[in-house]
Amino acid sequence: MVTERKIKFAVIGCGHIGKRHAEMITRNIDCELVALVDVKEKSQLGLEKYEVPFFKNIDEFLNSGIEVDVVNIASPNGFHAEQALKCLEAKKHIVVEKPMALTKNDAEKVIFKALHVHKHLFAVMQNRYSPPSIWIKDLVESGKLGKIFMIQLNCYWNRDNRYYKPESWHGKKDLDGGTLFTQFSHFIDIMYWLFGDIVNIQAKFNDFNHANLTDFEDSGFVNFDFVNGGMGCLNYSTSIWNQNLESSMTIIAENGSVKIGGQYMNEVEVCQVKDYVMPELAPTNPGNDYGAYKGSAANHHYVIENIVDVLRGKAPITTNALEGLKVVDIIERIYASNGIKK
């Protein structure tokens, strides 16, 4: 347990998300950034302001002897499991950006290794920190909604040739994994967090306008039942013209209906619940802005704060290893229901 001194962090993968991790680490008075790792040149990545050692690969970093407590893995999806295992072998706590891995089997290997070496494994799902997410979690767990009848997730985003560039890992099956892994795993995580596991999955996929951009589908309809009761569906597409349309969740329950919408589920649009008055929520942070795109809410500072609190024995992990595994498992089973092997 780290108690008094600053907690030392390194970041592997210094693209948009990795830079976000580095920025939030340096802003936290309890943290110290001690290394950055990326295959690209430091100047090419725009990292000049970080006066810390820079390494071209993970082995070079781990063999450097630099003292580090936590390694944040923000590399392309296909590298997450391999790099997590290397850092755990080196006896470091790890923070793994979503998804933890691209297969359930690989996610299980990472969890097993973390348990074996007695190190913490943090799965990043920062949308859980948004005020509407915290509010709906409390409402569902209070039982005020009664039985859950139906859940509908709609995720309609724009991802076109501004995002899927030839030199990028985006869109390549072995590094990206697919639309559900890279774009919409946050919303599958929220659904699992609120309502539990799913069964009886039926899925239909299509590739409307990404055939020359990606190795996988751009759109899908998915129907399922919840183990805990009720039924649900996920409708998604990255074929939306020009800009994101919405990310929304509609809940139909015994005692009322709720809809959380906006571009990244940041607004409560409907709350009609028997004998219930909705409280005023704190403002939601704006979305992470990656050029032409907004995705998840900009809540990575909460992720870093949670790591500090966990390592100092003050709080539990917000998104634990099992929950990170279940998101991978659910996505893998959605694809498998349509005969797509990961």
C-alpha cells in the first residue's frame, strides 16, 4: 500500500487517450508521471511539455529500472492483454483502457496474473462517473422502478474517413476488434453495471458504408434477455452523417420510465416514476474531443483519483477486473451469436 509519497505512473500508448491519462496524472498532486512509452517519436506526438524519460517500446521501459507503481495502458486494443501481462510480470499495478482484451480468454489470463502477483487491475470505464450514471445507478438499486421490463440502448455515432485513416490502427480487426469494442463498450458496461448479464442473444449486422475503411461491421441490431428479468436491445451504427447523433438508454419498468440521452448519455431526457421527484444533478463534463469526434465523457481525472484512493486503502476500485471481463465476454457473445469469431 502506498501511503505518504506520491504515486508514480507511466503511460504506454500516447495517442489521444494516453495524453489524457498523462495530463490527469500531472494535474493530481498525489501523483507523479515518471515515463512515457510509444512507438512514435515524442516530437511527433506533441509530448514536449512532459520532461520525463521516453521509451519506444515496453521492454525498454521495463528494463530501465525506473521506479514506477502504476502503468496505464492506453495503446491500441489488440495490445492491451499482452502489455498488461508484461507489466504484471514486472509486479506493477495496471490501468487498462477499454477493452481489457479482445477475447474473454485473454481477459481471464490478465485477471489470473494480477491475482497471482497480488497487484491491482483497474479497468477504465469513466462514463460511470457522469452525474446521470451515478443517479440512475442509485435509482435502479433503490427498487423504486420496480420490475424492469425493457431496456433499449441506441448508439448512433459518426466515424468516417476522418477517423479511419490508412495509417491508423482504427478499423483493423486485430488491433481494433470491432465497433462494439472501440466505440460502444462504455454503454454495454453501463448496461451490465445496472442490470446484469444477458442471455438469448440474437444479432444482425451490416456494413453500410465502411467496406473500404474497416475490417468489420458498422451497424447492428442486437436483442437479448436479462438474467435478472426483462428484455433488451442494442441498436448501433457508426454510419451517421457528419457528426454523432445520440447515445441513449430508455428504461421501461413497473413503476415508471426513464430516458438518458445526449451525445454520450449525459442528459436525463425523461423521468416519469411513481411517487418520485428527480433531484437536480450536477453538470456533466463535456465529451472528450478528439478532433472531429466526441465520445465518452471527460472523466479520466476521476479514474486517477480512484487509483490513488485504492492504493492508499481509502476506497474500492470503481470498475473492477470482473466487470472489465464481463464487457469483453458480452461483446464476444454478441458477435458469436451471428457466427463472428473473435
